[in-house]
Amino acid sequence: MTTTQSPSAGPVLRSGMRAPEFTLAATPDQKISLSELRGSPVILVFYPADWSPVCSDELALFNAALGSFRPFGAQLLAISVDSVWSHAAYASQRNFHFPLLADFEPKGAVAQAYGAYRITEGVCERALFVLDDEGIVRWAHVFPIAINPGVDGILGALEQIHTSIQQEAL
């Protein structure tokens, strides 16, 4: 686990901490709560903005990697401060197969709770969190905003969660 200080939002959640609960809009008429996903690992992808080149590449990579997350039973949620309407158009145009959640109002409140918000710019950090099936952070990292982080850290964290569950079952 990398402990990182976000430049504007304060300390990033660390491994072993309980992930803050949230309920965010996935569509104009549907909300998703983190607690609904208990029982499965959750990957939270905070990203700066719909339609930006690096974010588009990052989310396309995660979309392509969904099959790699399925064996772990992991759910992927992407979060930015853009509106549900922007998310709907973006997801449709890019053919994403995971929810884009709008941390729109109050702007960035969920990102701030995770230490993944750039107050001066008003956007999310490029940050990844992997939560276990009980909502405990098992891996977190904030990346430079211009860098696509890839999926290696996520897959490593999911493998560790899976190994822990297998060892506990013995």
C-alpha cells in the first residue's frame, strides 16, 4: 500500500481503513450505494473528467479488463464530479460496461472523504481504491493526473484479497 498525500484534499485513505459509505447517481433515476455491494470486492476509480484524453484511455483500459476482475467477483465503479448527463453520454459513446457515478452535488464530497479531490481545480484525483468484501480498503494509490495507472495494482490487490479469503477458509 502506498500512502500518498493528495495535493489539495488531505490524506488518502490507507489500507485497513473502512471505506466511507456513499450513495451517488449512476443515471438520472438510479443511485448506487457502496453498502449495496458488500459481499464482493469493489474497485473505486476516481478520475478527473469525462471526455479528457487520459481519462478516456484509463476507463477504456478498465472496460477491457473487466473480464480479469470477474474471477474475483469484483465490482468496478468509476467516480468523477461530472453530471449524470455527461456520464450518460460519455458511457454510451465509449460503450463502457460499468457505472460512472456523479459526485456532483455537493461537488466532490465523496472524493474528499477518500482524500481524492483537488480542491483548487475542482476535480477528482486520479486515484484507485480496492475494497474487500466488507468495505475495508486493501489497496489505494493516487497517481499523477496525467498518467494512466493501468490495472496491475488492482489485479495484485484482488489476488491478495482472494488469497486471504482462501487461507481463512482453511
